[in-house]
Amino acid sequence: MSSDIVVGKSVIEIPLESRETAIILLSALEPETQSGPSDRAITRLTIKDTTLIIEVEAGDLTALRAAMNSYLAWVSACIKSIEYVS
């Protein structure tokens, strides 16, 4: 078995209804970039117009998948919460 490390990167772009919603999501998710779901992945969040951009880099595919799943679940929960209170 090889001991090579697979390095993965993913960029997820989530178009939103408004820039305000993108800013709300960025603010809600930003603390997770400091203490994310795994110390094997690094996540950066940015906004372009009304799109939230989530960039995940990881040292292995398992960490990449786990981080992506976590951020997508958090985004989904945030959007549902915003819709509920609107």
C-alpha cells in the first residue's frame, strides 16, 4: 500500500437571493473557519456579488468530504433559519 498523501481542493459557489443574505451567511460561518470540523482541512469564505464562495483544501479526500459536508449542512440550516424568520 502506498503512503502517498492525496491533496484535495474544492470550490463551492452558492448563489443567493441577495448580497445581504450572503453577508449573513458569511458572518455565521466565519467562526467555523477558525475551529472547523477537522484540523486536516482549511476553509476560506468569500463573497462575490450575491454568491457565497466556500474554498476547502485538505490533506486527504476523507477530510475534504467531511469539511464540505459540514459547510453545506450549515449553509442549508442558515438558509432555512433565514426563510423561517422572514
